[in-house]
Amino acid sequence: MSADSSALRAQATWYSFLLTGFYLYAVNVQGNVVPFLQAEFALSYRAVSLHSSAIALGVILVGLLGDRVAAALGRRRTLWLAVAGLAGGSILLCAAPPPPFGQLPWASIGACFLMGALGALIPALLPALLADLHGARLAEALAGQAIAAYVFGLAAPLVSGFAIWAGLGWRMAVLFGALSGIAIALWYRKVPIVEGARRATATREHPRPRGHLPAAFWAYWGLLIASCALEFCILFWAPAFLEQVIGFDAAAAATAAAGFPLGMLIGRIALRVLVRRVKLARLLAAALALVFVGFLIYWWVGSELGIAPAAILGIFVIGLGVAPLYPLVTNFAIGAAPASIPGARDLAAMRMAIAFGTALLLAPIALGALADAAGLGPAHLALPALILAAYACFFAGRALERRAAALLPSV
């Protein structure tokens, strides 16, 4: 590979990393500004929850139809559309007027839906782009992408806190993210983007595939749902668990819950090194085992045995274990899509967005329903059930890949 092509690949990779970070910032900042939106608009908890549900529904829509958008526009223009939608939705959220008394805030909910329906094209498209850029070294590229994503994700509460502390208001934190995304897109506007095979070979002799993906992909798709559900359940419910079950006061619970994103960040930095030295299948199996160990410390030692400081250690260990899951599962899922079929990788990446959106939409709500029925502590037993489901999907995917390889004609 020439020095020029290597430099262009590096620029396209950094463009992918920064766009992923922009997306994570825009989504994560919602959790920080929603309490202020709730107070300003006098919203009920039900009305507030519709904002995250609107984002999740938009993500699912991308998973269903995003491949058609990418095939029609190409990757470059699709990414521009995604940035415009995510930045535009953020600006509209800031401009949304308060609803009439007793009515739902459709303007702000619609802004969140726009962010999900267009912004989610970024994480849905980029895994396929990185696969084309890095080939056999995709796992390393996804690890780097995951680090960038979580750095931006952690920046969201910091920028929000600073904006509110400085008297600038929550809207400034949202607008900062929107302007950052626009700046990233403008800075890298001339970087060549590798187009998907579907668009490059779309002729009458190469019709658009009907959307068939191998069984192994769908096993990994189920694994992605379980992995994302683990992450979202901890993100949404750890502060309440630490306060109501472990016994911390509200401020201490919120501070202790930061152990999870801290573990996630450290785990993803370590993943960048581990993918070069450890087989990816072993790494994923070990990560799930580490999540289970962290859960035992967090739930059993911290709650059942009453050793409160252990819960802080446990949530940190859970973060270490969850950190590698998304990039590793993405690597296996994209790898299961047949490279010989034009557009299969793009289609696989889009369909993975459905898994992400489904987990975001349903997992926290389901755990909350269990908590209403049985209590928050017993409801957390859903987490080891998700770990078992993840193992089952992973081993099923590996078996299906081996079976498919055995059926290939020998050359």
C-alpha cells in the first residue's frame, strides 16, 4: 500500500471515529438535559420517557430502511445526511416550545425521533466502512472506534455540568455537540470514502440483494441485543440500585455509578491491545465471564452480604466486562456477512441497528417492570439471565459458521 493511500485510509478512519463520538455525545447528553427539560416544561415521567423511546424507534427504522438510503445516496452523502439530521434534531430540541398544559411535548419528542432516524445512520454505516478499510484488522479498528465513542460519551456530562455551572443553560451543551458534528463533517468533507460493493456494482447484472443474511449473523444479532441490554440496564438502573438497595444517599449513588463508564473506558483501551494477542472468541467468552463476576460482587456481595463498598467495585468490574462486547460482537456479525455478496456488509451493519434500538427501547423498561413486580434487587437477576442468553447466541453463531464453512465446496 502506498503512503498516499495509507494516509487517506487513516483520515477516513479518524473521520469514522469522530463521527461515532459525535453520535454518542448527542445521544448521551439527552440523559443529562432531560431533568432540566422536565422541570422547564413541567413534564411527567411518562412524557420524559417518550424522548428516549423516540430515539430508539428512529434507530430501529434505520435498521429496517437504512440500507436502501445508503444504496441510493452512497456512503459519503448518507453520512452528510446523518450529521445534518443529528445536528438539526439537536437544534430543534433546543428550539422546541413548551407544550400546552396537559399535552405531550410533541416538538421535543419529534426532534429526538429525527436524531434517531437520521443520526443512527452513523453507527449503522460505519462498521461496514471500517471493514472495507481495514479488512482482517477490523477488530483493532472497532476497538479504536469504541475508545473514541466512550471518550465523547463521557464528555457529555462534563460539558453539561460546566454549561449549567457557568449559567449558560442546558441548551448550550446540546448546541455544542451539534456544532462539533458540523465541524467534523466540514473538516473531513474532501476525504475519499470507500463506497459499498452494492452501490459500486449496482447494475442489471448485479441486482440489489433481497436482504438475506446467514443464520450465523442472526445468532450474533441476538448476542448484540443481549450485550446492549446489559449495558443499558446498568446505565439506567445502577444509580437507583445503589441508592435503594445498597443504601447510599442520592449523591453518593450517582457518584458511585460513575464506576461503570470508568470501567467501560479502561476496558476499551485495554481491548485495543488485547485484540492483537488473544483470540477474539476467547476474548468475548472471557468478557462475559467477567461481567458475571462483577455482577456477583455488585449484587450478591454488595447487597445480599451487606458489604456496600463491594457494590462500587462490582459495577466497575461489570464495566470492564461489558466494554469489549459491542466491538467484538460487531466484528463477528460483520464477518458473518458474505463478502462475496455485494452490499452484504452494509446490510448487516444496518440490521444491527435494529438490535441496538430494540435493546435501548425495551431493556430498561422491562427491568423496571420486573422491579415494580418483585423489587429492584430481585429484578437485577435478569442480568445473569442476559449473560446466559449471550453465551447461547455466541456459541450458536460459532457453530453455524463452522457448519456453513463445512458445506462450502472444496477447491
